[in-house]
Amino acid sequence: MSGRHMTEEEIVNRVFPVDEGPAPIPMHQAVCPECQQRVTKLREAFLLDRGVVTGVIESLPGDFWAAQRRAILGRISELAAVEAEEKATPFPARFTRSILQRPALAFGSLAAALALVAGLTVLRGGTESGPAAGAATVAAVTASEPAGLSAADREDDELLRSVDSVLSSEASHEALLPEVMR
Amino acid sequence: MNDLPGESSRAADPGRRERESEILGRVRAGDPEAFEYFVKTYQRKVFRLVYTLVRNAAEADALTQDIFVKAWRAVGDFKGEAAFETWLNRIAVNAVRDSVRRRKPVVSFADLAAAEEVEGTDLPRAAEPTDGTSPERDAQSRQIRRRIGEALEALSPRQRAIFVMKHYEERSIAEIGAATGIDDGTVKSHLFRAARKLRQKLEDLR
């Protein structure tokens, strides 16, 4: 006898080859009755099972296939009819119909929408108090600014005020300008 | 566009591709009856694949119907890059995988002897092979089949689909790859692991 007995993997590969085409028979298997029997047992079991599957399919009568076809085509026809009807129905009618057909869903959706709006309103009310308080703080700081100003800032303010007063009294000085410049 | 690599010659038959393309055009244009061609042509193949995977005729029937309805609904997405059969196989494999994941089978996958006769359907009892030599031998055959059923059930849905397509349906590696959306190397790796698991489960058959 040549070599060792076949390993489990070799037996598996022999019965269930991964690659396509016939696999070469190992020399050992050709001469070892024990390994031949192990391969044969597994192959017989598999072929028996495959044969039963084929037997089941082949024993199904023509009526079975016809009934299956009718069932499939019936479902498809129903779906096609529903789709065609939806395409033909204008949007408002479709919407109204869907509400009428499922009132619980429609009212549920409405309630959910109202709850969402209410929630958002409360939330926004809370966040709006932030900027208002901020504005009040800015106003308070502005009012108290003169007390904290430096001498240089005060001089700048006085300069700006005097420019303002000159600009506001410009109309009265216009009379002093030469005629061509008016 | 060309076929996906590895599509079988039957799937890549140019005459069939053209004919199917024309019929698909009618289906897309809103003629649901044109879809009957696809049901007639592929229902046995789809049923066989599904049945081999779920081992329950009633469940295989329901799934086959769902697969064709899904195919009809998705026909607008079918670009014709693969053969229709390849595309349909992919829908079938996914549908079986989802079904297996979603729920336990109505009848245990391993309970092969009683699974085929389903009350309320016209389905016949499975042909139980006997060699007529002895009741003991028949009992042994049933035992072996049950063991194979249990072993297949232990595989992941994807591994089971790949194994069944290769060894029960005798499809090429490339066809299996196209139907499952994985490359040839990964298909081979799944095949090898599935076969090894099967062998481990059937260890004592030696």
C-alpha cells in the first residue's frame, strides 16, 4: 500500500471538490479499501440526499406549477392595478382617501404634529429669553459707561459731539458761503 | 453591457438575452402579463434552489412566489448588465437568507421525512428513495439524510446557499459568485469551510 491514510480534508475535497472538473484520484485511495469506504460513504450520503431533492421536484404535478403561476401573476396583477389607480388619482383625492381609509392613523399623525409644534414653541420661548436678557445687560453697561471712561475717551466723545453740533448747524452757516459754493 | 463574468452559457445565450430584453421592455411599460414568460421559464429553477435550501415544500412555494413578486417590483432597477436568471438568483438567495434569519422554519430543516407532506396544499410526499434490499437499509438511508439535513442546517445561510448551488445545483463558481455578489476566491473559501463543517458533522458515518 502506498503512503498514509487520507486525512479528513482530503476526503472532503474528494467528495466536495472546490475546483471545477474531475479531481485526480490519490494513489493511496486507489489501493486502500478503508479510505475507499470512507469516501464512498460520504459520497453516497450526499448523492442520496441530492436524489431525494430532485425526486421531490420531479414528482410535483403540473397542477402545482400552474397554481403557483396563477398565484404569482394574481399578486402582480393586483399590485399593478393599485399602482395604476394611484397614478391616475390626483394628489388631493389620494390624500383625502388615505385619511378616510385610515382615520386612526390620520388623527394620530395630527396629534403628533400638534405635539411637535407645541414642543418647539415652548423650546423657542425658552431660548428667546437668552437674547433678551443679553440685550438688557448691554443696555445697563452702556448706561454706566460714562463713569468708567478714561480722560482720552472723554475728549474723543467731546470732539464727536462738537462735530455733530457743527453739522447740525450747517444750514445756518450756509448763508455765509460764497454764492458759487452754495 | 457585457455579461457578468462567469455566467453560464445558458444564461448568456444571446438569443434569450434579446428576447428577454424585449419582454422586460413590455413589463416596464406597464404590461404585467408579459411577466408570465419569466415565471414560466424560471419557476422550477427558483423553486428547486429554494426547496434545497429550506427543505419544506410549502415554505419553498411561498418564498418562490415572493421572489417573483419582488423581481417584478424591482424590474425597473434591472439594468440588464447580468442575465435575468443571474439577477433572479440573487433575489432568491437574498430572500432565503432573510427568511432563514427572520424566523425558524415552519418545520425543522432536519426533519426531512415528514416535511414534504403539508396539510392544506396539493404538494405530494417526497419521493423517499429505497433500494428495496431491506428495511434496515432504508432506515439507514433516512438516518443519513436526516444527518445531512442537520449538517446543512448548521451552516450559515450564505454558506448553505453557496454549498447547495455548487453541489446540488452544479453551478459554476462564477455563477455562484454572480448570484451571491462575492468574488470567486471567497466562494471557494466558503465552499471549503462548508464541506469541512459538513464532514465534521458526519464524522461517524465512516
